[in-house]
Amino acid sequence: MRINRLPGLWIGALFAFVVLAALAGVRAADWSYGADTGTFVQVVLDAFGGMHDGVERTTHYRFHWSPTLVLLWPFLAATHSLWVLQAILAAATVACAPLLAAIGRASGLGRAVAARVGAVVLVYPPLVAVGFGEFRDLGLLPVLALGWWLALRRRAWPWVAVCAVLLAGLREDVCLELAFAGLIVAALGRRDGDRALVVAGLGSAALGLVSDAIYALVVIPRVGPWPPSHFYDYPFAHGPLALLAAPLTHPLAFGAAILTLGRLTYLLEALAPLAFVPFRSRLMWLTLPGFAIVLLANSGLVWRMGEHYAALWIPWLLIAFAGGIATLRRQRGWTTAAFVLSAVVLVAFNPSHPQHYLQPSYHDLGAARAALACVPPGATVATHDEWYTAVAARRPGAMVLGDDPPPADWLVVADDYPNDTFAQTVLPRVRERVRNGTYRQICRYGAVAAYERTGVSKPSPTR
């Protein structure tokens, strides 16, 4: 009797998922996820109510165009677990490995070489960092983009349409990438006389542009100005369009601002683990919008390796990597080199910074849990970022303290919370509100106190 063994790449992908999911469990238990995971927990749970959350304190649509996240609602509605959301991110991350291997096969690579290409994905540091980090909408981009490209290669037109729709509803910047990639696909189809490919490419591009137009012309005017535009403000240009024109209108100022060592090292961190193989393929052009969106930003946080913004270029760079391998004679040698380089960077210079995040966010989480338990289930409560995320799935009224505590029904704070901004700015403001009678202490456990806004309920004895 013949026993079909699970291919090695799938075993590796399953192992990687188990590791990422287990680490997510550790972080959830240690309350080490920041406010972003809590934001998307609330956004998804409020998918049919406007996608409101306690960080942005308004609809998420004011910041990003993410209707695709509605599809995650059943998972969170059934579990109310932030770990489930992080496990979805882990699954989406490791699924990129078999998808890229399948793309390699569709591009003419042998089965063994294609599997090796996929194996590189499992240790590619920027992607691993996305899978390990907090959930963001962009974390779904790599798996959807690779799925779209594979469907194109296999001429699975219904799946091309499905993936294109999901991409067009993921984020407004992803819509631009889809439009750009769709035009490249259409150009390739025209070159090869492939009418079906031209239609698929143009259709995908049109879908991305229409989705962005709906967001810009219909949604944004109703929810307020688009805050992320500040990432593209410079002394010589204000906003994305002005910045794109700046190389012509202010070339010297543009060069001085953008051509920096930090951005160069970022590019090296992206390309060196893949042994610069993507440059062997013309598909490297697919990465242009993603790298531009990241590298043109004025904040170093955007182009710091380990941040989720890398997802904007990761799938396109991986596609170019597979295409580059297909042009080389020593394919096994180059895939081995990329795997080793990625593994070395992952071990020695891990952009995920696990040593920082795999520890409790506060030294006395028992006190934090007890203080939060003082807050009635339906009340609004403002607290520290990590604590907000820990309770966001079961407290739709939870929000972050921010620099200026919001007028929540309750405030839960630790006097010795390890954050300089909190100690110097936020804590004095909380204490001032207590002194002037706006809030009164109801519970205290160690250094953690729960304060109720006066007039919210009948007085309760202090504990």
C-alpha cells in the first residue's frame, strides 16, 4: 500500500504556523501586543456598525479603506479572542511559502527548486516580522497578492477576480499597487498576444482605481480629512501628489530629504537576504509602488525594518525573486544562498525583536486584571495601550489613554507604568482630574488604580 507523504515545504509551513501561533499565545497572555491589534479587534467586531475603535475614536474608514476586513468578523464574533486574529495573521504569513512555490512551478521551475524557493519565504526576515507583529490590514496583502498572481499564471480567471476584489478592499494604497500591477500584466499580455491576460490585467487595474475613487470621492468627504497624508508632508511639498512632482519642482530639496543612509540600509535589509536575485527579473518593477509608498514617507518608523509597512512591497519582491531564480543556471545554489542569508539575518539581526516583545508589558498583570475587573462591562474605559488590546475583544468601549486622557467613564492606570511619556505627561493629567473631582478612585491594587468619572453611577466604597 502506498502512503502519500506530506511534502517537506508543507511540513515546514505547518511548523512555522505552530511557532508563530504559539508565540502569539505567549504575547496575548503577557499583554505585550500594542494598540494596533486592539484597534483591529474592535474594527472587525464592529464591521457592520461602521468599524469604530478606541484608538482612532471614529470610524476606521477615515484612516483606511478596508472593507475586506468584514470577512474576518465571523472568527472574532464567535471567539472574541485577539489570539484568533493573530493566528489568522500567522496563517496568512506562512501560506505565502506554498503559494510562491506554486508560482515558481507555474513559471517553469522544477518541483524541487520551486519548493526551495518557497522555503526561503519561511525564513525571509521582513515577512516573518510581519507575521510575528501586531495584526494590521496590510498583513493580509502578501497572501492575497501572491494568490492573485498565481491565479493569473494558472489562468484561473474566477480566482483572479476574487483576489482582485479582496485586494481592492484591503487598503487605499493597495488599490494603487493593484492598478499598477494590473497594467504590467496587461502589457505582458499584449506583448504575448494573450487577450485573456490583457483583460484580466486591465480589469484588475480598473477595479483598484474604481475602489480608490469611491474612497476618495464618496467616503472621505463624509468621514473627514485623510490623516495619513501627513506622512508625505515636507517643507517643499505637502501631500502625496506634490511630493511625486517634487523631483521636477524641487530636485535638490527632494534629493536631500529622500536619498538618506537610513533608506539605503532599509533597501539592503530587503534585498540582501534574497541574495539580490530579484534584480534578475523584470518583475522587479512590480515593487516600485510599494517601495515608493514606504521610502517617500517622512517618518523613519515607516521605513524601519520590522514594521508592517514592508508588506506593501514583500509579495512583489518575492514574485521577482521566483522570476529571477528562473533565469539562473545554478538555481539550487542561489536558493540555498538566499535561504542561508535569510536565516542568518533572522537569527542575528531579527527585525521582529522577540527579546523585547516576548515578556510581560507590566510587572504586575494580576493587579492590572483586578483593577480592570472593577469596571462595569458596558462602561467606557481608557487605559494603557497593551491593556486596551487585552480587553478590546470583550469591551467595545475600551480606548487608549493617549497623551491626553479621553472623557471615558473609567480610567485604569498604573502609577509605575514603564513609559516616559506616560510618567511625564499623562499621569500628571490623570492626577489633576482626580484632584479637581472629575474622577474618583474606586479600586487600587498595588500601583494600579481604577478611577470612575463622577456622576456616572452611585458612589461605591473604595477598595
